[in-house]
Amino acid sequence: MSLMDKLIKNSTIKLTSAIGDSKVFGKKEMAPTSVPMINVALSGRVDGGLVPGLLMLAGPSKHFKSAFALLMAAAYQKKYPEAVVLFYDSEFGTPQAYFESFGINMAQVIHTPITDVEQLKFDIMKQLESIDKKDRVVIVVDSIGNLASKKEVDDAMNEKSVADMTRAKQMKSLFRMVTPHLNLKDIPLIAVNHTYKEIGLYPKDIVSGGTGAYYSSDAIWIIGRQQEKDGTEIAGYHFVINIEKSRHVREKSKIPITVTFEGGIMKWSGLLDVAEKGGFIRKPKVGWYEPINPETGEVLTEKLMRAKEIANSGEFWKMMFEKTELANYIKMQYTMGTRSLMSDDDQVATNNDEEEFEDD
């Protein structure tokens, strides 16, 4: 018996194996959404998508966090039609029509109302224990930031107004217990959260929930927005997904996504900015664009185009992905590096002649 076989046999953990044979370690399946730049934010690739683990969507109110979560849940159900959505609800502000607008199969959604962190922790752990690795389940919590602790609720019922020091501890306990199960059983959990501004001269956005939420998350998005105007009227919003933390995407990346009141999430939004930056689209004159192949210099269309024509054209972007290396460029720009973390320089060493050091 080899040393490897002996050590594997001696392990008390059922899933122990050689890393090449591991059922846990290795490539994870992705559930692609219909929006290429959302896939980039999730995995660094336009053909990527939602991966198992804890994804935290954080931002102020009315920043489309719940909608992004439902878009991903719908993508998961599209890839796995038998998949069940576990929807934990503390805000009670998402109507059934909103689910249906994203194409979610309502017959495969379990709605669980929650009022405190402990309720969520106990129920979600019981569900995770019962789920097998082959089961297809996606979990949405809307929201983490709106949850009180049981102590806070009990104090209010007893007309006590005292500081609650237990919420952060319970939140940390929740994520510490949940995260291993998600990765062991290939389950995505999308948690909606809030942000607040830290106090200081240059305040930055802080994710609610304390260090437990930050350390346990596989990925954290902090979502910002600007108004999209049609003349003087507000027509929608330009959202910016700031990658605060990720196992797949370069941290501090910024992913632009446009949402209009009439059309919802613009499927091809964000691509024009990236393509122009990479030299795949140029502006020969103000307000006009033309696509090119940067490797050959070939112009790919016969006429110049306006930004709106490009931004909303599926045919245009399919042509760009087929005729250029745009997809590979995006992957190189956003995906976490896979090159060696060690320098190629020779190992630091002394010369062959040993030097003698004498004590003073």
C-alpha cells in the first residue's frame, strides 16, 4: 500500500480522496444568465455564469439587488429545469409577477418568511443537511440587511430599549455554518444586503453584517447607480457592479449594466464600453462608431453606427464574438490570473562556494 493510499484510508472524513479524484475540489458548473456582462461579473467570462457558493449583492435601497438575484435564480432554473428556488423573505416586497417577469417557474419556488437571524440560521441549516449533492437547489435571501436578532425582537416585545450586541455574532455564526455546505453540495446562495457609509473624510461603502458576511462570501458586489435620461425625463439607471471580493473575477473590477423602465435589463449593456477600451470599436467622428478587428485592422461593417444601434443589437454582438477575439479579451481583463504565483527567476541561492561566518 502506498503512502497516499494509507493516508486516504486512515482519514475519518468520508469525502477524502486524491485531489485529482475529488468530488469537491475542481471545476464547478456555471449557470449562464442572458446578460453577458452579468456573466462577466459572476465568473469573468461572457459565456460563464452563476457558480456554487455565497454571493453577496450589497447596495443602498432601490439598487436592483433583488432583480439581479432573481435573474440568476431564473438562469439556474433554465439550466436545470427541475431546480427548486428556496426564497427566504424578510422584506415582503417582491410580488409574484416580478418572479414571472424573469421566467422563474413559480411551481418550483418555496417561499419562507423570516423575521430574525436565528430563524434563518436554523431553517437554512436544516434544509442544507437534507439536500443531496445531486439535488439542484438555488437559495435566495432577500434580505440579510433587514434581519434583526432574536434578542432585539424579544427586547422590543418586552419594551426594553437596549443595545443589541448579539446580531453580529449570530450573523457570523450563520455564514460560518452555511458556507461549507454550499461548496460541498454545489449550491449557489444569493444574499441581498445593504451598505452604509463609514464615518470619515473619505467615506466608503461598508457591507452590513460585520466581518462574518465579508469573510464567508465567495463574492461580494457593491452596486452603485446613475440616472439614465431621455432628454429631461429619467428613463432608467446605469448601474455599476463593483467587485469587492471574488474567487473568479479580479477584485475592484467595475461592470456597467443599464436598466430602463421600458425594457428592463438591457441584455447587451456594458459591452460597448469594454469593446471600445479594447480597440474593437472606434469612433471616427463624434457620436458615430465602427467595429474593427484589432488584429487585422479590418472594418467589420459598411456604415457607421450610433451608440443606441450597437447597444441594443444582438446580431451586432454575435458578429463581434464570431469575427473577433472580444470574448478572449474580456476574459483576460476580468478573470483572476491562472499564471504561476512564483517568479520565473532562478531560485534565490548562494553560490557553490560556501562562505564561512565567524562569530565576533
